[in-house]
Amino acid sequence: MRIGCVVIGLSIAAVLAAAPRVPYATYLGGNAGDSASQIASDSSGNYYVVSVTSSTNFPALPANQSFGADTDVVVSKFSAANVLVYSTVLAGNAADSCNSIVADTDGSVYLGCNTSSPNFPRPAGSVIGTAVTGTGVVKLNPSGVLVASAFLAAPASQGIAGITLDSGRNVWVTGNTAGFPNQTGAIQTGVAGDLDIFVAKFNSGLTQMTYFTYLGSSAADGGNRIAVDAAGNVYLSAFGGSPSFPTGTGKAFPGSGVFVAKLDPAANKLLYASYVSGGSGGFGFVVDGNDIWICGSVGPTFTTTADALQPASGGGTDTALVRLSAQDGTIRYASYFGGNGNEFANSMARDPDGNIIVFGNTTSTDLRTTPDAIRATLANPTSAFLYQVDAGGRLLFSTYLGGSTGFNFGISVALDKLGNPIVFGITAATDFPVSADAYQGQFGGGANDEYIARIELVGPADPYLELTAIQNAASFAGGAVAPGEIITIYPRNVGPAGLVTAALTPDRRIATLIGATRVLFDDVPSPMVYTINGQVSLVVPYSVQGKALTRVVVEYNGVKSRPFAVPVTAAAPGIFTALSGVGQAAALNENGSFNTAVNRATRGSILVFFLTGEGQTAPAGVDGRLNEFSRLEDFPAPVLKPVVTIGGQPAEILFSAGAPNYLAGLMQFNVRIPQGIQPGAAVPLTVTIGTTATPSGVTLAIQ
């Protein structure tokens, strides 16, 4: 019988004995004021920074580009190896700014801009309407050449704050406006207050605007960030709102603050608007499957949830971190993060593990840092800060960042290919800790410069697992883990060169450390089935029972990975098969022979097969114990009642408990084949544990 193996796709960053590394850091700036707007990255590891500068000697590539008479925009592209690829100047004769950027899969970038310059550069033939100055989107090709733009119009109080691409490579933007001339909205036709949110959609060539709406109340409102899911629903993080905001009956906001809105653009509907908090922010915003994460800055009246990382204010203005349901906007998690000064959260990212990274700046001297912090103390008067929590809101990493001779602001964060943060900010410090290979090793002058720093939480030689799948050992079906489930993980940089199989401890338990490898679930070590370089099989501890998430850590040669939050379910049953999770079950006929197409079981006979992922048992499962019992009632049986069907008909269960003499987590079923089923070489076999059925495709051969 082939017990099989299982994949659990985690992307787990390593926790090393040393602190996380900063392999690259550089100044970026000229002889006057330079302001960091936003950073973005692409799938090849390139990253792009948008600067607004008054420096006439700001680094440009090619070097012969002209600057304007006021503030200008510079878009700089760095390769994954931190080499400057281009630095394109976008300049007119008045004030110009671009506050948002998104990278396309082909290396193009789109920027959300605002200009007061009638001569702001834009290709001919791609302007929507008759706007000369105003709010719009520009596109640079992979070489940094401006190839398209689309501008709306220009009341003084407006701008684009958020930009994203949908799966069709359409460009979506949001911001605030006092009203665009001759522009009528789909959900809300005009501006309801001094300023309202606007949402617009452009095609990838910026030749057509295919969607537009206003959204707002009688107060001032504005959109900060925007995201689009696979179904085309649009999500906004926004500020403002009031009891007059159009949220629907019985859902009025208690006042102005930060909120999340979801739009259905196909039906032109506001699906919900969910009030998050008073205060300000919403510049950190991530939509991930069923969850929305948003961060802002709040005072001492913010309401936290029972599982908050920090339930009470640290003093002054703190960061608020909130997770909501993407389905209906219900708040699922809310926590402070802050110290005795003031914190401002300016950006957020989700790494491949599902961990959330928050970046901003602080004046607190007692901000909570982890032992592996890059800088453990405040860089007076203001430091940048970065912290990382897992999907359950538990702290993984926290650090101050910056030089000591001036202020340091954390503005924007993106991720490299391994999920490491690349941060972009502003500093007045002349001693910002740059790396030896920095593009610009010295402070450029003026009031402040920008900085770029890579923080390596995951190194090339670190234990690491990609977020691909969580699979049952028997069925290879993805999903959450269950107590006692046999699984296999496929990590990088983990495991010995040769196969090391399970070992017994003196008390006849399956060992939790073999081949210098172990895996922990909320610090509980799991029984190890085998380990080899790149592949580890184990049993999920029964202690995960009742939890929504469990935090998994892989350890090899004493080096622990960073934790990864894995969902937990009551049962995830899978039937062991002869091959890869489908087809012929690994079953025994009544005479002990293997059930095959040429050796079929007879109707009415007893058949034996095996399963894992049954969940908690009675008697309660014990990690690593062998099912060595003399009485039938001592064998652990599923707490959730099992039901077996063969050929669509219920089968009598004669035995359903731990497989005798095997480890806890492997279940054996002895069943009687129904007399009335249709015989065949591939008769369907299904087991339901509680309300969860085994995946389809497993069969028996019946004559």
C-alpha cells in the first residue's frame, strides 16, 4: 500500500540567529527638496520609485533631461540587482506631481498624476476631453519612455491617490475632486460635498475612459487606495464620510474617519461602505481573497478586537491595523500598534506567506520591537518603522529604521520576488546607513533626500517554502489542515541529502526531530514521518483543534524559519490511493489481497481502505502515539461521524478508527460493500467526516 505524501505550500521566511539584513540602501536626491511618493515592483524583481523634486541636479538617466521651473516628477527604475535602469523626468513650467504608481506585467508603468503645467509632457492624441492641466494617468514603456496619457480636468482641489490594474490590464484610479466639468458619474452623478471620491477606469492604452463615478457625502471625502478582485469588484480605502454617506438604511457612519467601500462596476452599485475608525489614513490597503487589510492612525478611543496584538493605545496617535471581510465589510480584527509618541502608517504590503507588512514613521521611544530589529531605538526626532504580522495579527518582526542626525519618514513599501520589503522614504539624516554599493552614497543637500532600503527577511540560503498549496497526504487536495492530518512540505534549504525516516522514542512515540529537521505548530513539535532535502512529511499536532489559524515554523540544523499562519479546519478527509490521490483506492479485499481492476471485490464482502485528515478523535488523539491496543474501544475513532458511500449507496461501517500498529493520524475503515451497487472497474468511493467529504475521483473495483 502506498501511503503517499502531501504538499503544504507555505512561503516561510527564515529567522536567523543574526538580525534581518539590509543588503542594499542608498540615498536618492539632489541639492534641494526631494519628496518620495510611492514605490512599486514587478514580477522580475525590478522596482520603481516616483519622486517629486525641486532639485535641478536630481539623478536622471539619460543625463541630458530638462527640469521645469517648479516641482517636477522623476520616475526611476532599478533592476533586481539594484542597478539604475532609467530615471525619467516629467516636467512642465508649473507644479507637477505623481503620487501613485503600478507596474504592468510587461515592464510598463502607470502613474496617477496632477499637473498645473499646460506644457506637461503628454503624447498627442491620447488626452480625453479638452483638459490642458489637471488630473490623469501617464504610461511609460519598459524603457522609461512616455507613450500615453489621459487627463480629465483641473479644479484646484483634486488628485489621484490610488492606482491599480485589473486582470484585463485596465487601469483603475481613485482620488478626490471638487468636480470634473461635464463629467457625470454612474453611481452618483455629481459632487455631494466640498470634495468627493472619484473612481475611473481606463483601457491599457489610455485612449478611452470606460467607467467613472463620484461617491461622497455632504462632508469632504477622498479615495486613498484602490484594488480590483478577480470578479471585477472594486475596493476603496477612503477618508471622510459622515452620517450622510450613502451606506444604506441602518448603516450610517458615526462620524468622519477611515472607511472601506466595495463597488460592483458592472451593475453600478455601491455594495457596502464599512466605517473602520476615526482618525486618518487608509494609505495602507491590501485586498487578499476573503480579507481586506487597512491601516491608519487613531487616538485612544479606537475599538480593538479580543485578539488584538495591542489592545490599548500607547499614547498620542497610534497605528490602527484592521482586517475586514471582503464579502460584507465586517471587521474581523482590529489592533493598535504604537508607543508613547505618534505613529503614522503610510503603506502596507502582503508577502507571499500572507503576512502583512506595515511601514510608516514614529516619534515614540518605546515602540515595540523584536529581538532581531535592525535598529532597536528611536532615531531622534523621528524614525521610520516597519513591522510584520501574520494572518492572525501576531507580531513577527518590528524595527526602527533611519539615521540619527535628522528626521526619517517611512513613505511606501513594495516587495521583491521573495517577499522581502523594499522601502522608500524621506530623510534629513546625513548618516543614514547606506550600503557599500549604494547608487548614491552621500546626502545630496537641501532640506532632505529620499532613501531606498531593502530589508532581507528571506535570504537566498534561508529555509523557504513557496505559497502554492496545502494538500492532504492521501488526496493531494488543497485547503486548511486538520488535527492529526498527515502532510508533506517541500521547503528549500531544508533536509539532509539522504532520506531519514521516522524514529521511535524510548516511550514508543514517533520522534519530533529527525535528520536535524523538525516542524512546529504554535511551538508544538509535530511527529516526523521522514525528511530529505526539499521534502518533509509530518503529522499535524492535535493541539490545533478549535483554532482558526496555526503558526507553522520549520527548523533545520537549529535555524528556524519565520512563522506562517495556516488555516485550521475540523476535518479534511482524504482516501489513500494507489497513485496520486485519484483513481484506484489503496484497498484490501476480504482475503487480504489488493483490490485492483483484475482482482475485484465481490458485493457483500468486507473491504479495507485507509484515510487521513479525520480531525480530533475519541479517545483524544495523542501526537506520535502508535495504535497499539488490545481492546477495540481504545482505538481512536473520529469525533465527527463518518459516512461511507460506494457507488452512491451507503456502506455498512464495521470499523473506523486508528489503523492498528500505525501512527495516530492514519485511519482504517472496514466496510461491507452494498449488494445492490452496479459492478465495475471504477466504482466511486466517498467518505464524509462531519460535513466534509473526500474529494471525488477515488474508486474501487467491484465484481
